[in-house]
Amino acid sequence: QLRRDGYHYPVQLLSKSEAGHLRARLEAAEAAEGGKLKPAQRNKSHLLFKWLDDLIRDPRVLNPIEDLIGPDILCWNTIFWIKEAGSPTFVSWHQDKRYWGLDSNDVITAWLALSPATIEGGCMRVMPETHIGEVLPHEDRYHEDNMLTRGQEIAAGIDEAKAVYMPLRPGEVSFHNYCLAHASGPNSSDDRRIGVSMHFMPTATGQIVGDWDSAALVRGVDVYGNFEPTPSPATDFDAEGVAFHEKASNALRDILYRDAAHVTNRL
């Protein structure tokens, strides 16, 4: 289904109690940071959180990824997607390939729900088969409630009547190709919508926009060496991980904002 339509869901990855435990650890870290993570801490987050670095190496995550892209796997990025209860924040229709600078069509996102991701709560919706063919034209609109860096949005070619909603319960995961058009609406529920996305690619992938980039080798071998290997944090926010995270997040900012009209503080 993923190769044909560009997505597959739901898959029960963690138990409800495991998901609740990870949510509690994240929210404890948010409390320690003054109530929420800093924008930069929401990207390349496996460099800051040991439990997330462990998760991107978990066989329950990697077995389906290997089925899709082969045995030699890099994790390029991890991102927290958090919409507060009643929040107007949204994600506009977009294709990640347009901005990430990766030269492969076989990049797979695993999106894990740590809280209920309902339609009311602003779950992801996708446009089937848009991972096939050329990337659609995008415009940078910088809407203040858009969670994307540049407020990037597909300018034409989206038919909302064909959109497929992908609600998830805590512990469930969806998979989609990063070429697929996807979006999500505001959270009108009375609970936070908390998810973490993990982005996997074959080791043969290259970075064609940035001068330097990093990734974690999570399975197999990397004979290409196109990405600087990321360290595995020994504890949450350990010194080595924090230092590497600063370099990696700055490089990611340069990639995502290449040729942008201006830079926001969303990363």
C-alpha cells in the first residue's frame, strides 16, 4: 500500500502504557525548560533525548522500515509535533522532499502518537499517490499559526475531497513517503496532540542542498559516508549530545531556509 498510495496506517508500535510513559518523560523535560521545548529542541531531538535515540533503533520501528527501503538505514531527523488543546496551529499541504535537500525518493516517515491524534485533534491527512511524479509547486506564506518553518504550502493540485485522514491512538504509528502531500488541521480537542516523527532513508542517500549534514546509522552498514554520524546520548541532554545538536540544528536551519525570503524562529 505504501508503494502504491504513499502511506500506511495504523500499526500498533508501542503499548498504551509505553506511550504514556514517553509522554510523561517529554512533559517532564518541557516543565524543566519552562513549560515547552525551545524551537530548536523540537528537531534532531534524538540528540537530546536518550529515550528517542533508543526508539529510532528499536526493532519494532526498524523492521517495517527495512521491509520498505532495505537493511542499511539512516535516521536523518526526529521532530516533535505538539498542538496544545484548543490550539489554532496547523500544518499546510506540503511535500517534504521540496525542502529537505535529500536526493532519494525512498525516505520514509514514521509518525508515532504519544497522545490521541484524532480528527478533532488535528491528525495528519494525506493525498494518495502524490508521491509519484514531480514535486508540486509550493509557495512560502509564513502564516503565524503554521507549524512549518516557512509556512510552505502547495500552490495548486490539491483536492480536499480525496484527502485521507490518519487518526492514531497513543502507541500507534503511521508510515508515509516523504514525497507524499500531507497536512493537518487545528486541535479543537481538550487534550494536547503530541506526536514524534522519525525520518529514515537508505544509506545511499545524499544531501544536495547543505554543505554538511548528519544522520544516525540505526541498522546495517554505511559504505557511502554522506552524513556525519550522530552520537548516541548517554543520558537526556548530555554534554556531547547538546553540543552536536547545536551544530546539527544550525545546519538543518540552513537547509530548510535555503533561498527563503526570511527566517523565522520555528527552528
